[in-house]
Amino acid sequence: MRFENGYLGTQCAAIDESTLACRIVPTDSLRDQPDKYSEHGFVIAPDGNWGF
């Protein structure tokens, strides 16, 4: 699944039937902005959730 709102693009993948991983990246319009718009993401899983 991919979603883009003009500033951030989000890509998600179902790793298995109960785990979802998503990655959020700035679009070209934000590439030269401060680091607060850097790449990040998260994983939601039955055995724990985490972000990066």
C-alpha cells in the first residue's frame, strides 16, 4: 500500500498475517528541509511494536 499527501509518502507492507511495517519518507518538496522531515517508520506486531 502506498499513500502520498504531497509532503510525506507512506509505504506499508504486511510482513505476515499479524505484522504491519510502514516507512514514511519526505517527498521531493521536503528533501531540503530540516532533519525533522527525515525518513522514519514503525512496525506493529503481536510480540511488540517499535519505531525507527
